[in-house]
Amino acid sequence: MMSLAQNKVLPIYDPIQLIGVITQISGQTSSEYTVLCDGKPWRCTRAASCLLQPSLGDTVLISGPDPKRVYLLAVIEQANPAQAILPFTGQLTIESQQLHLQAQQGHWQINELLYSGEKVTARVKISQLLGKAYELVVERLSVMSRNSTKLVSEVDKTRAGRVDIQAEKSARVHSAFTTVTAKELVKVDGKQIHMG
């Protein structure tokens, strides 16, 4: 014999799909929204498929199987189109054969960056690098420049198997104290040699 609880009929709801405006954002991760649709407020959470972070005043699409399970599916119109945020928690992976980014300004803030690839080509008018330490380890280094200036406030050291310096017009070494030493031979060769 069936009990009264077993004979209880569950309410049947029509699926919900409405467009409204966000009037409130709450939750620890700002993932709970109150959306006003035709004068009625709806509580909903952002669906994983809604990549654009909703903001107050945005016109959004909400949907769900019943009033207790309503999700914010998409941002239809932004209240502030000048700013868009794509929030992701955890690890994000983007896979593509070709990636193209275009912007007037860009700002990256990454605590640690590891890049691995075959080739890097950059065409810029001005390049600036500011940091406390800079290390470069390569098998071969080639630098071609019309003018080059290096300012070192303390110590500049070069350690090499051989050092070859060649200037087409003139070479000048000047300091308060200059020392040239060799274990076996010091050679000075020229049409004229002036000392003193």
C-alpha cells in the first residue's frame, strides 16, 4: 500500500528563458546575480559558457529548467562597452594553429613566465627592458647597430679565449690608470708611435 508521501505529485515547471538587467552582484567570487526581468527579480549563477564577466546594468540572457536552477547564459548588451573582462579560475589552455592579437595598448602582469618555441621575431620602434638582473646564455651572439653606447657605473668584465677589436678609423682607451700586461709578448706596431 502506497503512503501519502509516495503519492505526492511534484510540481512541473516550464523551462525559463528570459532577458533582463543585472541589478545586484553577490557571492564570494561575485558569481551570484540578481536579474530583473519584466519587474520580477531572478536569482541566478553565471554559466560556464558565459565567458564575458557580467557587470551591473548589463542586459543578459538567463535560462533554466525551474526557478531554483536559473543560469546566466550570456551578456546581450554591456552597460559599459569600453571594458570587458574574461575571468577564469584555475588553469587556462588555448590551442590554435594561428593566434592574432591586435590592440592599441597592452599590459601583462605575470609573476613567472616560461616560453618555449622555435623562433621569436619582433619588429618595434623602441624596446625597453628594466630589471635587477639579466642573464643570456646562447651559443652564438650577433649584434649589428649603427651606434652603440654602454654605460657601466662600477665594473665591466670580459672573459674570452680570444678578443679581437677592430676599428676602421680610430680606437681610444682612456682612464686614470691603464695597465696592459701579457705573460709572453706585448707588441705595439704602427707607422708612428707617440708616448708621453
